[in-house]
Amino acid sequence: MSKAQQAVEKALAEFQAGHPEKAKTTLRTLLTRQPTEPNANKLLALIHGALHEDAQALFCLERAIAGDPRDAALRLMRGNALMLLKRPEEAALAFRAAVEADPHDAPARDGLARCLLASGDTAGAVHVYEEAIAALPGAPEPHGRLADALVATGDMNGALKAARRAVEHFPDNFELQFFLTSTMNFADGVTREERRDAHARLGALIACDREVAAFTNARDPDRRLAVAFVSTDFHVHSCAFFLEPLLANLDKDKVDIFLYRTGGDQDEYTARFLKYGHWRDCRGMDGERFAAAARADGIDIAVECVGWTSVPTLRLLVPRIAPVQATYLGYPNTTGLKCIDWRIVDALTDPLGSEDLHTEKLSRLDGCFVCFRPPTPCPEPAESPALRGEGPITFGSFNRVTKASDTAVRLWAGVLNAVPGSRMVFKGKSWTPEWKAGFERRFAALGVDPTRLVQLDMKATTEEHLAQFHAVDVALDSYPYHGTTTTCEALWMGVPVVTLAGDAHLSRVGASLLTAVGTPELVANSGEEFVKIASELAADRPRLRRLHETLRETMGKSPLRDEAGFAKKFEGALRTMWREWCGAVS
């Protein structure tokens, strides 16, 4: 072994032992004698990279390439370092060199595509992924990266097409099936039966045939029930605003509450949840430990509250941890899992006749399927600039930007065209330059000047976020994936919401919420009616002012804020599920 090799191995051992500075010294001593020794420079670059010293890592990589210009891995590493330093054009050259050296280098192609996306060249990035798919026919990753790139630009329909093709090639790939199934919730032109079948296939990919020991829970239909709520959202989160009023008002003489935390942050809301039941921190548990904990607690009913927003959580319920398992709140569709027995909804979100769209049985609550407790502190409603005579009518959508389907954009553009001089405000975490440019092009194609579109900044606190509703006259719901928390927030801030009712749960939530709050006249059944309702409301200033002044009080007296009444209905649903398992329901 050469002295150079000995020094590199010594430095590697020092680094692995947790002594990076010693490792650096060992390598620098060698490099004073052999400045372009490739292995020493490569290891030193890795050490700098691990310590987020990206400029130093780049320097070492360039010296390593000078020492071994044929090593394609070094060009890949150099490209990654340049991306970390926010130099995408230079990074693209490095990745291209790596691809030329090895056309089958999938990470290099991915790096090149990421550079092009960062530079605003969406078409170029898509082309690179298409080339990767052709060059690497046995690799599923380029398919997924192509679909991700299309989502990053706002092209949900293109992403859906790419995901369909990916699943055709790799039908047993869970990540690709998951992407396809998730995208179907946002994209246009997907039937509810297609969504059902996609969820069923996804569920089958994590299904477990392992035999489950019979549950020995006492089959007494009227006894106190041990109910576990399984969630990642016991913190400041949109779902927490619906979970808290339920958990705070369940009758503790009838329901013994267990809170199984499977992930998520910890904050002041977490402290509030701690007092509502037996707290179990289940983060990091595998399926066997999780099931054993549930059996030790004697859980009768497990209510998972995340759906496919947390794959690890759903996996914990496979095959099952309780005699009865239900899904609620956190996901707008069936789980596709046979181990989930019930889905808790209402008659407006899931009307009679929609049973075959779910692998679960439907438990329909009387009235709306949720109850909302507004976050605190919360600003008071206020007159908008338009109502004060100081600005144009402003429409708004605070839903996540991935909900801006082509149908939603057509609806919103139709409203803007029907109300001359109006504007529309948006906010979201995913407003990349590529997304913004594509978004503006979509509106321009429908006759809306992009200067009428206003992007609001994300705020640090919920209170500041809610105060942004002060600038909105009328909120316009997304489609096909409706808002839930955003709709409730708008109503609580005195802002009326217009929604278009569709044919499945995800596009009927708005109808349920608006009916519960007493404004069913703001529910449209066609695109033309959506535009008519929104534009007429904007033109009727006295009516608009009255809604802004009274909506909070109206909502406060509505079923959406009747915490005790809602909890009682939820208890009844749990009892019915339990009685059926006990064989006490005729």
C-alpha cells in the first residue's frame, strides 16, 4: 500500500471516529506534497461537504478532477457542490460532463435536470428526464423524477400522464403508485372510479398477509370503549383545529381516549392535546411494537387521522392493531386498505350511492363531518379595502398551489373576467419562479392580465396568516380538491366562500361546510353557476358587507362550532361500529 493510500485510510478512520479536524490535517499534510492526489482530495471534499463547507469542498473536487479527469463520480460531486453554492449554470456543465462520460449515470442526469429547473428551463429538464427514461429502461427513478418536475412547474395533468406511464412500466413499484394515486386527487379529468381503483392498488402494495391473533376484547356493546386516535398532527396543524374540539368534548365516561403520536412537531398545541387522553409517543416504533402497545392498552377502536398523508402511519395499522379500525379527517379519499373497516364522513360529502367508491364501510355523521375550533390568538374580522371604498374587489384562494388545477384556474379566470377591475390574491409554500411563470401564463391564456394576480407572502404565525383575510372580499374554493381548513378560516374571518360541488368527497367538502354554516346558496353545481354566484356577490356591496359583519357570529352558532353536539354524534358513530363488531346490530 502506498503512503498516499495509507494517509487516506488513516484520515477516513479519523473521520468515522468523529474527529473531522484530525482527518483534515492528515489529508492536508499529504496534499502539500501531492496537491492533485485524487483520493485525498475526494475524501477531503466529502468531509467538507458533511460539515456544510461547500466552497472548500468544491476547491478539493476541482483539484481531484485535475488529478483524475476520467473519474465521472468527481464531476457528479462537483455538480452537486455547485448546486449547493447556487451556481446552477456551472453545475449543469459538470453534470453534462458526467453524463457524457457515462450515459447510464442516473444521478448525473437527475442533477442536470435539477439545474435546468433551477434556471427556469422546464422544457429542458423534461427532455433530460425523457432521455433518462430511454437510456435507463429498467430504472423507475427517472419516471418519478419526471413526474416530480412537472408538479414543480404546476403541470398536474402532465404529471398525471407521466405517473400513469410510470406505473404501466413498473406496476409493483410503491413509490410510483403512491405518486399516481396522490396526483389523482389534484388533477382534472380523473373519474371517481379511477381514484378508487388507484387507492385499492396502493393498499394492496402494503397489504400484509401475516395472520393476526384473535382479539380478546370483551364483546360488551355498551361498555366504556378504549379508542386510540392515531395521528402525526398533534401540534399546530390544519387537522389539529378539528381534532381538538372533538377530543376535548368526548364523554370520558363512555370513551377512554388514547393519543398515539406517530410523528410531527411538538409545540404549544401538543401541550394542549396531552390533557385530553393517555399520551403515547409512538414515533420510531415498528409494526410489532406498535401493535403490542395497542394490545397492552386494550384498544377497542383505532381511528387513524392522516390517511395517505403519512404512509408510515398507515403501515402501522396493517394488518390491524384493534378489533375495529376507522379512518377520519386527514385524507379526502378511501385508504384502499381492507384492514380499515370504516370511513367517517357525512351525507353531503359522500351521498347515498357512493359506497362502492370505498374499501371501507361509510359511517355518515348527521350534519357536517367536522367541527372547527379556530386557532388562538385570532384577529377580528375587518372591512376589506373595497368595502371601505379604497380598492378593487379582491377574490382570494389560500389553498395550497397544487390545488390550482386547470378547472380551478378556468373558474377563477371566469370570475375575474366577469368582474372588471377585480384582482385575486394567492398564497402558498410552493411558489417557485417556474410555478409562478406557468401560473401567470395559464391566466393570460384565459384573458386575465397577470398584473391582477397577487402573491402573498407566507407568515410566521397563524395570527398573521389569518389577518391576510382582511384584504379578501370573496374566497374562491379550489377544484376538484376543495379546501377544508382554509374554508373554515375564511368564514371565521368574515369572508364568504364560493365552491363548486363535484361528485366525490374531495370535491364536496365545501358544500358540506357551507351548508353547515348556513350559506348553501354559495354552492354552485356548474362552472357557469360558480361564476354567476361569485360575480353577483361581488357586485352586491350591501350583501357583501352584511356577510363580512355577521359570518363569524353566524358560524359561532352553527353546527361547525357546536363542539359538544358534534362530539356526541361522533360517540354515536363509534358506538355503532363497536356494536356491529359485537354482533349487537341487527
